[in-house]
Amino acid sequence: MSLAIVALIFIQGKGGGLGSAWGGGGATYQSRRGVEKFTLNLTHVLVFLFFLLSITNFFIQ
């Protein structure tokens, strides 16, 4: 699951660059549509599931 999360993050990172990671990406706002929105939502779901599995694993041991 973690590899899928990393792959989805890399797919979303097109054209971002390190400068935009700290707020230097520009002043325009661009909404996500279609496949970009789907990959973003899928990433959120997988990260949430990964978090739940990690917490569950922590308390079971």
C-alpha cells in the first residue's frame, strides 16, 4: 500500500518543483478535474487506510 501511495504522489507532482512546495509556486489557483481529482481522492483514501492499519497494528502488538 505504501508503494501505491508513493506512486500516486509522484503522478500528482508534475510541474510542481521544489519552489512551489514552500509557497513559491505562483499566485494562480488551479482546480483539479477529471483524472487529477480522482488520483488526489484516491491518495487521500489510501493514506487514511494506511494510517488506520498502522494504528491498529500498533495497538494489537
